[in-house]
Amino acid sequence: MPRLGTADRPRVLVVEDESETAFVISQLLDREGFAVSIAASPAEAISLAAQLAPQALLVDIRLGDESGLDLLEKLRADGEKIPIIVMSVVDQVNVKIEAVRRGCDAYFEKPIDWDVLLRKLRYLLDPPEPRTHRILTVEDDPEQSRFIAGILRDAGYEVDICAEVASVDDAISRLRPDLVLLDVHLPDGSGLDVARYLRQDDSFAAIPILFLSADSTDAAQIEAGAAGADGFLRKPISPELLLASIAGRLSRASHLQSLLEHDGLTGLLTRAGFIDRAAALIADKRRNADLHFSLVLLDVDHFNPVTDTYGHVAGDRVLASLASFLRRNVRESDLVARYGGEEFALLLHAPESAARIVVADILREFAATQHQTDDGGTFTVTFTAGVAELTREMGIEDWKILADRALYEGKRHGRNQVIAASTMDEAILDGRVLDPLFELERRAGVPLVAEIREIFLSALPARIETIRRAVESGDSRTAEQAAHAFRSAAGNVGAVRLGALCAELELLTRARDLEHARTLVPAVVDESRRVAAALAHLVR
Amino acid sequence: MKILIIDDEEDVRRIATLSLVHVGGFAVIEACSGEEGLRLAREHRPDAILLDVMMPVMDGPATLAALRDDPLTRDIPVLFVTARATPSEVEDLESLGAKGILTKPFHALSFPDQLKAVLDAEPPPIPGLD
């Protein structure tokens, strides 16, 4: 089975001359999933930046010392485009402004609020994907609208034109614009009313609205501001000014949108942002059945006792660490979200079986991670996950319900496991196999079911032991044979899920993928127990 | 009609035998390994052989080869029985000279009909059979 790519840890170069502070920072960043290099001087920083090609810089600048600011300028002059975050004890606004002018992306005063700094760092490292922005122009003069649309399209925007108030609603639901450009005087009403109408709807609270009008009296501008406009541009307008005004508003709006869609503690997508993106994939799936999308809902086990015992700060650290675990172990194109308190969601571009293996891998590693308590102790935490693959018939609600049911099933059966939804619809023992056996038993006048049950139960401990030992010792041939025989035995009693698990184990061992086979053994053991219990209760 | 079942798994033999005897009206002989199967095939000359693919020591394909090497058993139709049957695996097994493939687990009641369907699929009947 292929393992989905493990993204390399992003490398951060820390420029800090106090070795003790540098050590503390590097420990912290390491725990958060970053690779860290340390430069003790500006000169070393410049040479390491060229040598290591880090993804971000964290620079300490000191009071009355120009070298930190000079370093920023030198790096930017060298064409360095990566995010640079400055940390400093200096709280003078002129120094801060100077740092930003010389190219720093964020300035943090000491003492540092690391949660905020890390959130910023993650945002800078993973900014919202650049996409084509859509602009709606509400303008009744055909010559004007052709002129404006031409400028905007040349600049790479998608543009829709609407010539009257009456068709604004349709245009908006069709285009879903990122920015609206409004004329004040329209044939059937006023652009000011359109602005007021848009602003009363919460879903347009953040969308930039710009007026573009020949009527640029103070009164018009004041009324536009009151109606919720972000700016007022006067016709005729130069293409440069129009584009600059639009670009500035769009960039700020997308930053805002990103803040709204990202969780403060973990920097992951919020539930709303995640669901929006997941819903968009449903259309992709309907167009192309060959695409595979799996939704994973994942919940930290016994989280309340963790916070009760170790405190909320330790609890937050667990969540942040799980977030970075998840982010690191899935592909760039996969989505990771904080779904609720201690619940996370993943959207993997993979079939259900592959997704289950990826998540089982993450669980294994995460469960082995030691978390720190405030008094220097350590503890471990597990999670339970449900995985469901999207089919063409599903809507977003069906998809969520399936993954949630699988998660619940895992919780009910002891937690610390990953359950695939497709294996859940089958009962532990399938009547379609058992019923004919009972009928045969009746016709033959032999207690067949009891016999088969005895054969199954008496062989069970040895089967499990053989599989466990073969997988542990790396004997894939024996493991494959044992899994095969077990699958056949499971089939005979109608243990469908156990049969499916053994089939997966058989495939993995045949491919000599013992690492993943190992993650499956607990599920096989678990399901065997359930089958044994169900068989024991089988009375007719 | 006499059927020889060669399968190392007791539960499979038990279900198949009861089904073939009580539902299908066949006579059945059981062997729990390839070696025993060869011996019983020579001794009883069954009308058909059900042969498990994966068995320890002498597996299904090896047993089939041995049956084909012996003039006494050469012409007995052999059906492979397997829990694993992807199209390419079916093709591989059929290329070894098996008359057909039956997949496990068996449906306890319709198994005899499945078997008959495969055996009747290719007339004329093999000479020398009663």
C-alpha cells in the first residue's frame, strides 16, 4: 500500500545571539513541527539563509542596535522573499514602523505570545491560495462598462457586468463576487441603495464595495461611506488607480476571510471553511467518478480528563501538537481542519482503505508522543477516527454522517482506533451465510452450525497468535497464509467484516508491507473477539 | 455421481460435504491434503474433484499437476476452490487446466447447483464416466 507523502517539516532560521534563548525557541518550534536552524549573528544569518533556503526567518533585534534592521534590508535586497518575523524588546513605534518598512512581515514585542506568533508564522507560510478574483461591475453606461471590464480582465480578474438594480441579485448569485464596483446613478434606482442592501446581509459583511461615479460631490461620498462603501473613485479614472484600489481591498479582504476561516489555536481551517471546501469537491466527484475523496473525523480520546488532570494549557498544547502532526502527515492538497473543541477533520485525496492506513499511521505515531505537563511530567494521548469515502450519490450531509458514524463506532469499541465506514454496514455475522447453514443443518439432521462454530472458536487463538507472531517477526509468507486461511474461516461463519479485514491483511502481507499489516492486527483481534462473542450467543 | 473434496480446512469440507450429500444428492469423499487427495483419486476414480488452491506442503496447482501426470486420474474434471478470485487469478488458475473456479465461502444450499452448472458447462461428458 502506498503511504501518502509526508510533507517535509518547514525550516525556520532563527537569528538570535543569546544561545539560551535560541535553544528555548528552537525546542518550541521543533515541538510545533518545524525544522530549526540557528544563526548567532547577522553575517551568519545571511550565509545560512543562502545555504539552507529556509521557509521563514525569525529575527531578534535589540534596542539601539541597527544590525537587526540592517539585516532585514540586506536580506530583502538579496531578493529574499520568504516571511520574516521580528521579535524585539523594543516597543517604540518608530522602530516598529522602520522594521516593517525594511521588509518584516510581522513584529512581535517581548514577552512573546507564542500562540499568536505561531499562528502568524503558519499563516505566512501557508497563505490562502492565489485564485482568480471575481468582480461585479454595476454600471449602466455600456461604453463605461466595456472600458472598466477591459481593464479588469486584462489584469486577470473575472468580470461580470450588471446594468440595472433589478438584476443585481441574479448577478451576485451567479458570480459570487469578491468585490463589487458600483455606479451611483442607475436607470432603475441608486447604487447607494444597492450598497445598503448588500450590507444588511451578513454574508456580504466583509465584501469590499467601491463606488465609481462621475458624481463625486462631498454629499455623495459621505452618503456612500454611510451606506457601507469601502471607497469612492471618481470617473474618469486611470487604469492604474482603479487596479491599485481594487488590489489593496482584495488583499485585505482575503486576509480577513482567512482569519475568519482559520482557528486561532491551531492555525487550521475552521469547520465552516472546511465544509465549504469539502462541498466544492462533491461537484468534482460528480463530474469525474475516478476521483477519490475521503473524509476523516477524528476526536481526541478522554480529552476532558486530560484538561482536568493536566490543565487547560497542557490540553491546548496537545491540540496544537495534534494539529501539526496532522498537517505534516498529509499531502499539501489535503485539507486539515479543527472541527470543534477536540475534534478534527481531514479531507484526503485517497480511497477509503488508503486513507484509513494513513490515519492509522498518524495515530500510531501520535499515541507514542510524550506530552509535557507543567511540572515536568509527561503523558500520552490517543484519538479515534472514522473514515468515509465520497460516492457520486452523496451530498455533504450524508458524507459527514457516514464519517461520524464510523467515529462513533470506534469510540464505542474502545477508542484508539480508525474505523472505515464501508465496513460498518455489515453485521458482525451475515444472515445470508448463516441462514442457509441453518437450513442445511435441518435437512441433514446434523448440528452443523454448532460444529462449524466449534471449529472456528477452537482454531481462533492459534490463528491470531500465528498472525501476530509472523507479522512481528517479519515472516510475511506465513502471515499471508494465515490471513488467507483466517479469511476463509471467517467467510464460513458469515463474519463479513472480519473477512474483509483478513483480506486487507492478506494483501498487505503479500505485498510484504508488514509495517501497515501491523497496524491492522489490533483491528483483526478486536473483530475476532466480537465474532467469537456473537457466535457464542448464536442460539436457534 | 461421486465428488472428491481436497481441502485442508475442516469447516469447508464439512459444509461442502453436507451440502453436496443432502441438497445435491452426490456421494462425497474427503481428503485433507494434496497427497491424500491423489491417493483417494486413484482409489475411487471420482466424477469430479474440488481442489483447494492454498494448502500447506502440496498446494492446489501442484496437486492438479500430479493428477494430470497420472493416466488413472488424468481425465477427471477438477474445479479449483478459492477464497481469492480476481479476474487475473481466475485466468491463471484456468490456464493450469482446471474446469472451473468456485469461490468460498459456499452458499450452503445453492452450492450443488453451482457445481453442476460448471460441470455441465462443456459437453460432451468425459468418456469413461458412468
